[in-house]
Amino acid sequence: MLKLGIIGAGNMGSAHIKSILAGDSPEITVTAVADRRESRRVWVKETLPEAAVFTEGSELIRSGACEAVLIATPHYQHPTLAAEAFENGLHVMCEKPAGVYTLQVRDMIAAADKRPDLSFGMMFNQRTNCVYRKVKEMMENGELGEMKRMSWIVTDWYRTQYYYDSGAWRATWAGEGGGVLLNQCPHQLDLLQWLCGLPVKVHAFAHEGKWHDIEVEDDVTAYLEFANGATGVFITTTGDAPGTNRLEITGTRGRVICEGDQVIFDKLGTDEREWCVTCQEGFTIPKVERVAVETDGLNIQHPAVLNAFAAKIAGKGELVADGREGINGLMLSNAIHLSSWLGETVTLPIDEKKFYDMLMVRSAASRHKEEVDVVMDTQGTYGSK
């Protein structure tokens, strides 16, 4: 039984506690929890009377009350707490995103690399979704041929002003480090690079406070170029109702469409690159067969990630996502911000120092928000995304 400490008992931390208590992760027991809010500590004591309760994550890390930690705090704290946990001999599972800026995450990775005996996982629960696992399989086995184009419209992250007002750290440069890119879309940015690889160029438009009274971005359109010449578009917002979640990837051998729980494959009878130079007609496309792709139907989400983490520590399995991979989606997120701030195309890897300097300017001017004590139920907000 893995003795787990959870740092942060807010929206996600409390969801993990409830899931573990419900028996979703039978090889894990929560033995320690830390949260700065007194009301959350009271809730933990009522919910987990046997667990040690702390105010600060650092206290929990040094307490000896657990052998692994799950970090579910505001984003800036993720790398700092993870590095401290490694230094104190604890395994680490980190909620998304890995951090706010890549320079900080590089320090976290360096701390992890000093302790190869410890497991380091990232909570990329959407990698457990049968839809994206199937597309990954199709990409790797060559069914789509070489990628030519991708587009992802993910606008079903609708958030009200109440949501943004529910935490002093939310939607501020100093507290959260960004908006929809840092809070909602780390999953899609991770999946994008997991499926398609990181782009080499980005030109983006990130509109700040377009649909809400916030200082960070809530509406984003990004144009992407990949190393092989393929292009892509990534669109997201927290202001659309109803929203859309549709991923299309077109390759030389066909197109895969993901929407809802369905995967559709428009399979070409002949590779388009071969057809283009051999077809003796001007307008005819290759024969297309539309296939409803079967998946295994499994979409276990957060418990699957935690169960794999416990299995890895026990020497019985592998992680869903190694924590070191968290820097990839964050690199794309930072590139989108930097391109928008500069008003120009940026190449990846980005100038990380320039991004950091520009972020700190915004952070220094960040608005002050009064602390509030609100915890919202996140159940059902992430399953199909």
C-alpha cells in the first residue's frame, strides 16, 4: 500500500481524496494532507481522521508521514515542491501543468534526475482516454501515412466569472501565470505534442480578458508548423457556449476525426502523394472508405494515472506519463504566449529567458484579488476532453 501525501486540498486535491476513499485506487492510502486554508484542513480532518494534516507542503514533505506526494497547488509551486520532495526522498506525482515557465521546470527535472531511484509522474489523465490512445496507435503504426495537417478546436472549457472570482490566485499573472493555456489546456497541448510532435514554429494570438474580467488569456488561436512541413491550427477559449472539441489529423493515407467519444477514419485507397503524380484526371481524389474506428472504450482518467504511479513504485508497471514530459506541452504554451506578446512568429525551443522576463513584467503589474474560500466539484468536467 502506497502512503501518499497530498499537497493542496482544493478543487483537484479534494477530488483525488474522494476518489481514493471511494476505492478507485486500492493500492493507495492518503496518510498526509497539506493546505494553507483552515477550512480545508478542517475538512481533511473530518474526512481523513487518521491522516496527518499540515499547513505547508514543505512541512508535509519533511514529516516522514508519507513515501510519495501528489502536488495539487497553484502552478508556480509545482516545480519548487517537486524538487523539495525529491531532495527528501519522496516519489512525486504532479498535477498539470508542470510549471508556469520552462526554466523553472528544467530545475525540477534536474532535481528528479539526481534521484533516479524515485518515480516522477505527471497527471496527464487524458492520455488514458481510449480515443487518444487509439489515435496514437494509428499514428505510430503508419495508418495515416505522413502527417500533412492537424487542427484542434477545443472550446468546451466554458467558465463563468464566478469561477474566475473563486480564488485570489486564479486568472492572474502573479498567481496562476496564465489563463486557458495554463489551466484548462495543458491536457490538449500535451496530447498535441504526444500525437503530432512539437511544432518548430508558432504564430499565435492570445486575447487577454476578452470574455471575462480577467488579466490573462481566455481566447487563443495559434498557427503551427512542424518539422516535416505539416501545418496546424489550435483554437481554444473559456468563453464559448456551447463549445466544441474536435481534433482532425490529415495524413497522406487519410484523415482521422475525433469528436465526442468517436474516432472516424477516412481511409484512402492510395497514398495521396502517389495518387497526385500518377492520376490521369484533374479533379478525382483517391477512393475513400469511412471507418468507425473501434476503441477499447476505457477512459479511467485520474485513477488510472495514480494506479500506474503506485504500480511503478512497487516495480510492477510503468507510468502513464513521466514527469519530465511535462516540459513539452509547457514549451508550446510558452511559445503561444511569447508569439502573441511579441506579435511575431517564434521558433521552438523558444528564447526561455525572454519569455521569463516578459512574464515577470506582467506578474509585477498583476492585480490584487481578495482571498476567497470556495471549492468547486470538478467531477465530470474533464472526462471526454
